[in-house]
Amino acid sequence: MIEQLDKARYNLLKWLTIGWGIWFGSYILGDLIHYEVILIDLFSSLVGLTGFVFFIVNLQRYIRLSSKVKYSCLNGALNNEMHLLYKYKSAYIGFKVLLATIVLFFILSLFNQIPAKAVCEITIYCGVLSSLIAGLIYNRD
């Protein structure tokens, strides 16, 4: 039972990462590239909507699974010290990527003017995506 719930948590985290990457990535691309062709804009919005649905559905499933585990007798086995360490490590990696992205944009801003909205969106995207990917790597075993 523990292995099944751990595998389910890994799969939900995988689809959550894919959904976030597609949804927010297409959102950022739609803001950065102003499309002249309506068909390309429609396709980008459709891809973003698909990623958003993936993200929301799997986020809801992930929250439901974690609350089911929290109130069961399997909580100690699934949320042990290694799992907490992996969560903290992935958050730490996400924070380091966030800071590196900010430093990179600061250096780029010395040479070119960059819109603040794009900097914020790309920084959040890189930070969250790196944290999710690090969580996948750590929870793989």
C-alpha cells in the first residue's frame, strides 16, 4: 500500500510539473511574442489551456492524496525524514535558481531595457519549475 501511494504521489508530481511547464510557459510566450496571425495565437491559447487543465486537475488530486495520507496510519511511513529532506532540498534548489535568474536579469538589464512583467513571470516560472523538477528527481527512487 505504501509503495502504491508513493508511486501515485510521484506520478501526480510528474503531471503537475508537465502541466505547470506547458501552461505558464505558453502564457509567458504569449506575452513576449505578440502574434500577428490569429491562428497561432489561438493555438498558443489552446496549448496553454490544456496545460492549465493538467495543472489544476493534478494539483487537486495531489492535495486530496496528501490529505488522505495525512489522516491515515501510513503518514509516518510516507512522510518520513527522507521525504521532508527531499522537499526542503527541492525548495532550496528552486530558491537558488530564482536568485540566479534574478542575477542574470540584473546583468542583462545593464545592457538592455527589460520589461518588469517579463522579468517577474520568467523568474517565477524558472523558480517553480526547477523546484518541481528537483522534487521529481529526489522522489524518483
